[in-house]
Amino acid sequence: MKLLLSLLLLLAPALSGAGEALKIDFAGDTYTADSAAVPAPAVAKPAPAGKGRAATLPKKKWTVLVFVNGKNDLERAGLLNVNMMEMVGSNASVNIVAELGRMNGQGGDTTDDGNWTGSRRLYVTKDKDMKKVSSKVVMATEKVDMGDYKRAVDFVLWGKKNYPAEKYMLILWDHGSGWMDPRKEAAKAASPDGKGISFDDETGNYIRTREIGSIVREAGGVDVLAFDACLMQMGETLSEVKGSVNVMVGSEEVVPGVGYPYHSFLGALAKEPGMGAEKLGAIMVEAYRMFYEQDIKRGAQLSAIRVAKASEFENRVKDVAAALKEVDDTAALKAARAGVLRFDMIGAQSDPKKQISFYGDLYNYLELAEGAMTAKGAAADGLKAKSAGLREFIAKDLVISNGYFDKDRIGHDFKDSHGISVYIPPVIEKIDQAKLEGIFEGKYADFAFAKATGWHDFVTFLYGKR
């Protein structure tokens, strides 16, 4: 998995030969894909919501930019995903450009595909050899810090200049930890695999949550920002990128090791390059759901969010958080905290029942709180109305598409996912807030989401409910 803290699945070393079906064996999972077949998912049109290599170069419809940080134990997965991109390749209307970083000596190191190191920027072209990346290397760098957000900025600006298009999608690929930026020493003490997003094992650097916002702002914005990384589809991430992105695609949950089905959604884009950002986001979600249901056969979740609705989302969250504190229905708050669908922050070995995880689906939390309320009166009625209004807003306005299959590893059905998660204190009440937040590199209160919503004050209020 693109896991925070521990990988539950490891890619097997054997891939099929040129022109043959690709088969990858996981611990308990098998993926087989015919390189000649590029399934293109069909989805309903999303409901409407309430800059060149040279100036003379014609713009294509889309440029897809994929920042693949394989300088860690996901190196083999990075090679696999670039080969999946090559199942489709660029065409007359779509540019597919990837930066792939590699190193030697890390856990999961592989000598596949020449065992080169550093980074290569690739103009992705179609081929059938699933054991070798055959696309043209248009830029190579011997020493690179893929954990430096400025490298990602440079990649996007370079991509826009050299491969101009009407619309741009940026995919950030690697381990992900949602909004949590761990202090390195604290994360290492908690688990040897503690990660941020885009973690570079060679430099020890990683891209922080607020730096994700810096990437898209400094690069001049993108139409679609997608995370092929765990746990990134959060209110806290959304607030950092608003104003610079139209659609944000990511998972509330962990992303299995094979990651996105690049051959599928890029195949759909190649066939219909005139599609807009919202339709592409919805296609990605449906392709992901189909892939994990039909090919991998394991539980998974992905959603696409309408970023223009971020400010209204923040305002509604602020109102609901204030009302929850005012009504102070302890029984309801504790029931929601105990029952909410949580996401795999820690991993099965350290958190077998997901009781330490502090990421939960916001819609589900509110739904459970409303259902368990015992408080009566005008304030309680007002809270219920505001909470139901926020849930309706999430379902109809904020989330373009939410796709899921099956259950999580503890048997909680992903139907309780609704596309966006937030910080919710762990089920285990004895966990001290200050101690938990002591593993963060920065203060949660410094995030744009916390400033706009007062959510950290509400979280502190919840920690006090024993």
C-alpha cells in the first residue's frame, strides 16, 4: 500500500514479458492486465455546482503531470505505474509527462529497468513492454531531493512550458499521511515507517501539508490535483489548495501498492480529450472503484471534490462545530466518536481495531451524532438542522463523485465513507491530546482549515469528553 507507517502489501518482483499480460502477485492479492486492453469506465456527467515550450506551439487539450517519488520502498511500484501509463501513452491531444525518482540502498530497493538513480523526466509514449520503461528521457538529474516541494513546483512549471495544454492535471505519487506532518524523531519512535507525502529516503525530506498548497500556487494552479498516496482526501488538505485547483482527487483511506489504474483513466482521457476537469475526476473515481472490485478484489475508496466549494464547506463546518459545543450532548458526541468510520493511520500491527486512528469520515461522524442525540430544545433542533445541511452539502455540492468497494480491514463497510475526512480524536479516550499532537512537526492550529473553522477548538472539546 501507499501506507503511512507500515506497508501491508509488497509488490512481487516478477512482471510479465514484452507484449504479454501483466501479472503482479501481492500478499493475498493478484492483479493481471492485458497491455493491449485499455478499459475506459463510463460515468454519468457530474452534477453542476451551484501556460508553452514556445509561445508558438499549439496547445493540446490536457497535459497530465505525474510526480513519482520512488526514492523509498515504493520504487518498484513507481516503475510499474509508469509502465501502466505507457499502456496508453501520449497522443495528438494529450501529453503524459512523468518525473520518476530512484535511489539505491533503501528498503524495497530494486535493480529493475537498469538500476539507474536520480530522476528522469519522461515524455510518456505507448508501448507493450511491462518490464521496461521505454519512453523518451527528456531530462535527467543525478542528485535530486524529491521531498523538496520546490522540485515539484519546478516540474509543473517545466511541464507547462514544454508541453502546453488547455488543462493540466498534477498527480503527487508516494506515501501519504493526510494532513499530519510528523516530526521525524517522533514518527520514527512511533514506527520506523513514519512518512509525510513524497518522502525521500535519501535526503530524509518530505513535502509538508502546507507545502502542497505552495506547489499549486507557485506553479500557477492546475485543473485537477490528484494524490496517488494514502489518506490525503481531507478537509485539512482541501483548505490548503483552494483557489489554485478546480478538482481534488484522493482517498480517505490507504491506497494499495499498485496505486491508480493509470491505463484505465488515461485510456478514457485519450478517447475523450475534450472532457472537463469534473468529468475527468469522476472518471478517475469510477476507474479506481472498478479496478479494485474487478482486478484486485479488495476494499478501496476514492473521491473527487469540487474545490470551488471549499470556503462554503469551511463556513458550514464552523457553524456545526460551534453548535455541537453549545448543545454539548455528551452521549451523542461519544457515540459518534466510537462508531465513526476511521482510516488506517497506524496500520494493523500497531492499531488492530483502528482505535488509535485520528482520521474519520466527517459525514458519517455527523450522521452518528445526530442519531444519538438526547438533547432537546431549540438549540438541539438548530444543531440537527445545521448538521443535516452540512451532510447534504457534502453529498450534493462538495463531492463530485465518491467511489468505494467492499469493507476496510476491520469489516467496516466503505458505504459509510462520503468523500472527505477530518481530524477526530481516537476512540481510546486515555490517549492524551498533547502527547498525540506532540508527534506533529507543526501546530494543527496553523492549518488554513483550523483557522477557518475553529475545528481544533472542537477537537480539544472532544478530548475532554471522558
